[in-house]
Amino acid sequence: MGGGFGAVGLAGVLANDMTPARTGAFGSANPLAPKPTHHEPRAKRVIFLFMNGGPSHVDTLDPKPALARHAGEAAPESIKTSRKRAGALMGSPFSFRKCGESGIEVSELFPFLGECVDDLCVIRSMHTDVPNHEPALLMMNSGVIQPTRPSLGSWLTYGLGTENQNLPGFVVLCPGKPVVGPQLWSNSFLPGIFQGTHINNKAIDPQRIIAHIGNRSLAAPAQRRQLDLLQRLNEEHLGARGGRDSALEARIQSLEMAYRMQFEAQDAFDIGSESKATRGMYGDGEFADGCLIARRLVERGVRMVQIYYGNDQPWDDHADILKHRDHARKSDRPIAALLRDLKGRGSLDDTLVVWGGEFGRTPTSEGSRGRDHHSQGFSMWLAGGGVKGGHVHGATDDLGFVAIQDKVHVHDLHATILHLMGVDHTRLTYRYSGRDFRLTDVYGEVVSDLLA
Amino acid sequence: MGRTGSLVLGLALATTLPVARADDAAGADFFEKCVRPVLVENCLGCHGPSKAKSGLRVDSREALLAGGDGGPALKPGDPDGSRLIEVIRHDGDIAMPPKRRLADDEIAALREWVKAGAPWPDSASKTRAARPAASPILTAEDRDYWAFRPLHVAAPPAVRNAAWASSHIDRFVLARLEAKGLHPVPPADKRALIRRVTFDLTGLPPTPAEIDAFLADESAEAFARVVDRLLASPAYGERWARHWLDIARYGEDQAHTFEARLYPYGYRYRDWVVKAFNDDMPFERFVTEQIAGDLLPDDGDGKDDRLAATGLFALGPVYYGRAVLDELDDRVDTLTRGFLGLTVACARCHDHKFDPISQRDYYALAGIFSSTDYKEYPQAPPEVVARYDEANARVKKQTDAIAAFVRQESARWTERAAGQTARYVVAAWTLANHRKAQPDLSTADFARAEGLEAFAVDRWLKLLSPAEAAKRPYLARWHSLVSAQDASVDLSREEKVTAEVARAAEALQAYLLASIRVGETLKAQADAARTAGVKAGDKSLSLDPTAARLIREIVSADGVFALPKDRAEKALAASVRAELKAMRTELDRLKKAVPPKYPVIHALADKAHTGNLRVHLRGNPATLGDEAPRRFLAVLSAETAAPFSRGSGRLELARSIAARDNPLAARVFVNRVWAAHFGRGLVATPSNFGRMGEPPSHPELLDWLAARFLNSGGSLKALHRDILLSSTYRLSSRMDSQSHEIDPDNVLLWRANRRRLEVEAWRDAMLAATDELDATPGGPSQDLAAPDNRRRTLYAKISRHSLDGLLRLFDFPDPNLTSDKRPITTVPLQQLFVLNSPFMERRAQALAARLAAADGDDEARIRRAFVELYGRPATAREVRLGLDFLAEASAGGGPPAWHQYAQVLLGTNEFAYLD
């Protein structure tokens, strides 16, 4: 215990009293400066690969031979999926094979990932509250099903700051926009600077990837000259006011940082500068580009990068689960490349990679060849910073309906992610509306079995 | 789960008890956060007021010291010697709680607490014991908390420097300064003052002419004249409305998009707020109309305005899937924090931990809102409304008809398919046999050749497979027949075999059809019996299980012959498809014929059936407690106050809040006004006047202002005059290192706070400086990012789903939640906007053009720019810097030098900050 972070880092810098009279709170100290952690962190940054729409666990990471044996039968009476039109049990059309030294079974959908399985910590016992996209997306991102709370990335940047002041601390990549949209990376009641910076990576033009990142008409030397004048006038203004005012000084500094950010950010997003071999390893496509950008961002000190697999909710395969093949084809190679790339650069050790969607899919069909939403049991995986590799945690029942062993709720996942980042989830709080709020509300336990 | 359970949040936090003294505030805080909840949750049920097993109670320090049958339970300072700690460790003879060991951090917290001497704050301390919701008894101390006390109007105190004080306000302020040995800095110069007050009241800069007039006016009333002029400006309401809209979490849509309720006419509420401020609407009406405008007596005049006023709640967030309890939480939260500075929503799951607000209070207020409906009041003649409604009804009717038709035809298809059972069975068997030789033979090709539906062939294949068939009694004959066949050879051309197979298939079909007939007959019998009033006895006939299963698995809505959605239409007969097509064409026609939705006012109405809510124990709707009659907060009501009885009770609620004898609403409101003028409230937590908020820095001044406000009939403009004409308001923002040493946060107001303009004022000021501002008041909101949007920022669309990027970047609050004050952040992404945004580029070009239009050389234009933008003449050095820059930039190529220069002037600290 001990109050280092709670008492000084947050309560001091981030007191919820940010009136101008107390510009000490936000005006002078940079609220995004790196902050001390509660304990030694195992990971310094997070890449969250978000498979929006909800990938089917029984077709990807949670093999259920019994499902094939009972295919066509009605689901057991005891199963209440709360979705109305549960059809018959449907075996996976995909085969599974044991991969790596750990022998963890992975679906044929993910041949590349299969080769990385010894770095993965697969959770087969995830569960969440509601099997509908909007509430489940909000739960996975902010810990409640209503749009009234800050997101995971906002909490992380609020609590930890970020290591590179020339880049946003929390970047969200999505070719287009996922269902729900900005609320998924919202700062909510935290100050606006902790909101995720959404980047539509449908087409990556480093010049316009962040709002106003480049000047349309001024070359760098001309802009430097312009900024020099601006700063001279600001100095004159400050001088006439006694030469000391933390808020005015903060804005002067911030202008310099913005100037530098233009070049650093454009450089960070310029995947064209990667070698042919690297580009080849990641493959083509929006998601592949996103993964490569994520690596470039985290190695530059961005605290959290979230990559949504696609616009809207592509993994939502109600009509035909075979469409998973297409999503897997587009994401498998880049994800494996990202893991290998991070590992090769030695940064997988302190980068936490998280993979999953807002929920899983029913082991039953919907009277067609697709599967419905499912919240009571599904799979995710973690890799890198501080988690066990080649490890499986938890299990669903024989048919893949309900997480029955070592269950992990989304709150537990959040608690564990924060723990790996050096943060005690019970002590990362923000005073709002007369009380202290947390990402995990009153819930969540660190899942120690996941920790290396 | 929404906010359910959020309240115990701070409590499980394992923080260290910093100082081992039993009587200090940190000890009390630790006890309340980490110890009391553990005792209440886990122990009090058996060792409390209702039960005291083994003679032990744990609801007071004394009781623990006295102990029970096993002796004293507590030895302060000695955890290992304390029986309490021994039993909760679960490693000795007695283990408590018996069913579940406490969490490690809870045990650690209790140990820590005993070690620190077991501090147990008494009832006079800051915190309150948890009480059951059924007994919301208020103590005299509860009512005597400063925020609930009647206004105490003290005589302004005596001060030494009486000459400085120009009003009562100043004497209250100066007395506190003098007591600390502080001196106010000199007053602001006239240029700084008119710039400050003009932005303060209108959100716009003063014009050079206004500045000159003020400088020229040397009379004692010069400043009062400026204040009056500004208060009379329509821009005043536009500025002050936005302060209130932060609290009202004004938004025009929802965070979610799926079937979201939108508020395209929400601007009517925004315009009502603007008008209320401009008209100096008395406070009592300001409150009453927003809560219950729809319930006020209808005197004809202004009825629509009063409806629009209820937008405070009518425009509230609704959540995905209609989470009604969470919506009530929003209404109670916005109401109580907005008008009363109380966090009543904290009492949704249990009594408020720190303030005398019971769970009953929460549900009493929530019941008022649950008795209230959102209602759209048409703003069109009845026949227009009727036309729209009828057109929509026709669309719905046709949509339903199409769905019913598809359902009916699908059922017919299934019925006909049942008569084809033998063909399908034979086909499935044949296909399986062909595949022995041709494993890749596709069902689709085969089915097409046979004139059958592939999906049904596939399903039969699966059902007839040995593993499945073996499990089904109705396939017994089939199974024994097929399992005897050679599994490696295609038998489909062996006549003897096919004849056998065909016979078995026919038999199955006959059984199916007979079962269906019997089933129908039984159902007809049951229906007839019911009609005849015959009670079906235990021996009433039903289908035997095998037949029932057969029917379920073949012809039910989940059965083999159920048409999948994606095949439904293709499988239907051509004539049916044609009919469907015609119905769809008609639907399209009907849809096109729907006239545009008529305008509405988004407002409230009482429900036809109003009623009380019951307390939700632990906030859980499944565990209901006592009914909570709809009424006002107990601590602000007389003990004898009757529950509300008229409709939802909203009008009574509004009147209770606005009542002259409610000191809290006036305190909260004048404090907000003070905070907007000074950058900090007398209470620094404007929406929390409870124990977890900050106490007032100048309690007597706060009460004096509140009383004065009420005595003026709730005139906000009179309040502004009082405040603005004080010497305190007119101080300069000059630093004084000695004073800074003593009061670094300037809580005691020895100087004016330097403030950054809010995003609205900053953007509007730019448009004003370039002479581009479109001052059209009111009406529909516009996209702020639209390049041609030159209206005041107030009129931007406010989206809860996707807030405008500029607003979000510059600390505009999230419109999903009520906001009491904006944080002020300074980060590079904001400066990228200053350096690179098209908005800034366009303003710079406009400013350059404006300056170029006037006569004179570069120097004259630079001087003019400083006056326009900063309200002061440029210094010689500033002119020099400008001329040098223009020369260099002209030589450097690129955009015109004046564009570059103008952007610099708009981007300075001086433009963004007020002295």
C-alpha cells in the first residue's frame, strides 16, 4: 500500500478542482506527463485488437468436439441464452489443430496465429452482461453498459500519462467507425484531453491522419518563422504581466510541442518508410496497416492503441459463420506479424496485446448457417507484457455455452490490464458528482493465473 | 448495471491509514471508507440493533470494547490481542463471518484500523452511519448543516480600509483579507476592465468605439453605464444560457444511434433559456417552468414557451434498450445537483454516506419522474398532424400485412413439403449413396436436378445420418434398414434396395401426415371443450411423445421443413412472389406518400396513471422495499410536510425548490453566478454543497447574496449589477508575491483571476474580430464544422453521440452528464488547431482583408489590428516585430504575409486570455 500514486500522482495533479484560480491543477503541470505507477508495471503500453461484432469462440479458440456430435439437436433446456431465436446446435465448420509446444488448439482460421500460440494467454472463460452490441461494446470499453463512463484508454492516460508528448496518448484506429462510435473512446467526465484520438485508417495519409496535423500552405521554415513571432508576442504579453503565470507559460510550451508533433506524428504514421520485408510480413489491407501503425506508435511511447477490425460490426455473422473465414484471412497474418515484430524488437516484453470482441457467438445456429450473439462464455487472448505464454485459462461447458471454470468477467479483465500496467484498479479513481469513480466500479479482481 | 452499486465504490479502497491517531479526520475517513462498510455489510446482521448474537454488537466502539460472551472484542492499538481480528482471520476456533472469509484487503483494513487505535467518529463528525432505508430519521444536527440552515443575513463587517470598499460585497471580502494580513491589488485599468466585463456578460469583445466611449467617460457612473448597456444586449442571454446548458447537459440526440430518440427541435429549449436570461425572468419562474412548465395554468400566452422550458428533462438522455432506471437516475441527478447542489443520485442504492439523504428521498423524487412522460407537442394544425399519423399508420399496416403474408405462405410451403417427405427422404438417401463414389457432389446441384430445396435436403441428410437416426424412435425402421446396407457402395441404382427405401420413406411420410391430422383433431377437440366449458381432465388425450417429436422436428418453425429467411421468397411459387412484389411496391408508394414530420416541442406531460415507486434495496429492482411517497427531500421539508398529491407532483416539486424558505436553491444559484464572474465559486464545488463538497470561503457573503437575490424577486440582472460594481470585481489581475505566498489560489480574492476564454467566446471573438460574425439569434442548430458556419458557437449542434471535435478539444463538457464546471486543459492538439486549421486560416484571411480595406500603410494596419483584437494600442516593439515579420514573410514566398501575420495575432495568449 502506500500513497505514492494515489496521494501525490493523482490526487495532487488531478484533483477535480480545475478552476482557473487553481491552474496549478491543469494549467501548468502537463496532465499527460508520465506519472508514477502503484507498483512495478509489467507492461508499459497496450494494443487492443478489437474484433468488433463478436467473433465466435467455438470457431476460433475454444474447440468443442461435442458440438459436432450433437449438431442439429436443440440446445439443452437448461441453457437460457436470452436471445429469442435459438436454433439447433451447430458444429464448427472449421477444424482445430494443436499448435506450438504448448499444444493449444487453434482453429484453422488462424494458421499464422497458431504459430504464435506459445506467446498467447488464451482466456476461454470470458463473460459479459448483455448479448447486444451497444451495451456489450460499452461494457468492454468502459465497464458499464450505459454511455456515461470514461473508456479504458482514457483511464490509462489519465492515470499514467503518456511517454511521448508529441503524439496523442490514446489512439483509436478504425477504418470507418464501429457501432456506438465515439462513446467507446470517450473521456466522459474526465477532462477532454483524455479522449481517444480516433483515426480513420480507411486511407492513410500521414498528412491528415490527426486533425490539423499539417499546415496546408506553409512550409516548415515559414511556419517556424510564424511560430517564432507568435512566441515573441506571447513573451511580450507574459513579460508585461510580471513574467510568471503558469497557465500562460503552459500554452507557450504547448505551442512548441504542437509544432514538433506535426513532424513526429507524420513520421509515426508513415508506414511507407517500413522495409519491404516488414510490409510483406504484415500483408495488405486496412487492418494490416493498422497493426503496423500500432507498432510504430507504441514504440514511440503511445500509451494505448486500439484497433477496430472494421467499420460497423464485421464479425457479426448471423447469416453464415463461414464469413469468419474472410475476417480471419484479413486479420490473422497481420496479428501474427505484429506479435513477431514486437518480439523481434524486444518490445513484446513490455507491450500488452489484447485480442477479442464485445462478446462471443452462440453454439447454436439461427436456423441458418450463422450464429447469434452470446455473452455467457467466450474467448479472448492476451500476449506480451507480464502474461503467461502458451497458457489456457478457464473453460466453457462441453458445448461452449457457459463459462464454468475460472470465469473472467470484463471487470476482471480490466482489473488485470490495469494491474499489468502497474495500476491498482481500486485506487485509480476520479472524484465526480460527489463520489470516487473507478473503471471497475465496485467489481473486478485481478486474475493472477494470467500473470507470468 | 448502470450506476447500481457505484456508491460503495470509494469504500473498498485499501488505502493506508496515514496517522495513528484516533481522533483525526484521516482516521475518520479511513473508518468510513474501509471499516464501517465491512462491519455493516458482514457483521451487523447478527451483531447489531436487531440481533446481538453471543451478546455482541459491533455498531459502536463502546459495544466492541464491552464485547460479548467471549469477552472484549477490541483492544485498540493491539490487533493481535483483539478478538475481532482473531475471528475474522478464519484460522482459529471461531471463524467470522461464518459463511465466508472476508477479503484479504478487508481484513488488512480492520487490522490497520485497530492498530491505529480504532478511531470511531461520533455522530457530530463529517460522516453518517448507514441506516436502514425504512427509518429516515433526521437529527437536529442533520438539519443544522450550513447549507440547510435558513439564510443568515449578517451586517457587513467593519473594515480598516473602508475607503476601498464600495459595496457590502467588498466589506465581506476585505474583512477576510485583512484578517489574513492581505491587501487587494490596485484596480484594473479601464481597458482591461471593459474587456473583462464585456466578455463576462456577452461572450464577445468590446468594439474600439465602446472602449473609446468608456475611456472618455470620466463620470463616476461610467462603469455602471457599461454594465447596464451589456445587460440589455441580446448577446447577454446567449452568453449566460451556455453556462446553464452545461448544467442542463443540453444535447440534441443520444449517445447510441440504434432507434435513438432525437431532438431536432431541442433548440426551442436552448432559445427559451436565452430568452429567460435576456428577460431577467424571476428565479422562481426559471425553476418552475423548467420542471413543470406543462402543468402551469394555461393562460394562453406563452404556452409553447413553457412547454419548451421542460426541455431540461424532456431532452434528457435515454439509453439503448430503454434502461428506465438509469434514466430516472439521470433526471434525479440533474435536478438535485443542478438546483440544489446535492448528490441525491448517490442514494439510489443505499442512504447517502455523507449527507442526510435517504434512499427514500431518492425514490420519492424518482417516483415523480416515473410518473412523467416524454411527450412531443405538435406545432402544426391538427389536420397536418392527422395526415402524417394516418400516412404512417398505412405504412405500418402494409408492413405488417407483408410480414403476415410471408409467414402464411411459408407455413403453406411447409405444409406442402410435408406431403413431399418421401421424396426428400429418398433424395437424401440417394445423395448419401452417390457421395460414396463422388464425395464432392454438391447438395445444391443434386437438389436442383431433383427439383427439391437444397437446404431441406441437407437437413434430411443430417437427420437421417446413422448417429442422429439412432436417437429417434420415429426413424427406428429407417435406421435398421439403412444400417444394414453396405456403407461403401452406391446402392441407389439397385432396384431392390431402392424399392425398400422408398417403402420406408412412404411409411414415414404416412406416419407424419397422420400425426399432423391427429394433432389438429386433438387441438380442435381441446378448443371445443374450452368453448363448451368442459374442464380438461388429467386423462385428456394428447399426441404420443414420438409423434409429437416427429411433428416438432419436421414441420415446426424450427423443423426440417421450416423455410429459412433467406430462402423464404425464392422457394415460394411464382404467383405468390408476384403478389409479394406488388405488396412491396405498394409499401414503397405509401412510404413516399408520408409527408415530412411536422415540427414538435419536445416536452413533458404527467402520465395518466401516476404512482409511487418502492425503494429498490441495494438499487436492485428485484428486491423492493417500502413505498416511497412522492415528496421533496426530507431535510429541506418540514417534518409535517405531506406527500405530493397532484398528478406526478412535479409542480409541487418545482414550487418546493423555488420556495422562498428554501435557502439552498438560492445559495446554489448565486454561487454559480459568482463562479462565472470570478472563475471560482464561493463554494468551489458548485454542484455539491454536501459534506463531500467544499465549504464556502465566505459563508456570510454567500448568504448575503442569496438573500439579496431573493429580495429582489430573483432578479439575476440585479445580482450581476451588485457583483460587477464592487471593487472586488474591478481588481486587476496583477501578481503580488507576498499575497501569493499566503493565498496562492486566491481564494480570498486579493486580485482578479486571469482566465482563458471558453471555446465559445474564443471562437466568437475571432469571428467578431474579423467582422464575420453572423449575429442571427435562435433557431435550428447548425453543424459547427461547416465551413460557412459563422454564427455564435452557442448555436452549434450538440451531439451526445459524436460531439464536435473543436468543442471536445477545448474542454466543452460531455453532454451526456450534468457538468458543474469545465476543466481547463492545455495540450498540443489544441495548438495544432491554432496553427493549422482551415478555420484559423479563413479567419486570418478575413482579418487581413478587413485591415487591408482601411487606408494606411502596414504600420497603421498593425496598430489598428491591436486595437481591434486586444483593445489596446500596440507598443513600439510590437509594431517593429510585425513589420520585420511582414518583410521576411513577403520575401519567403508562400501565402500572403498578411495572412500569416493575422493568424499569429489571432493565435496569441493575449487573444485567448482575459486579465
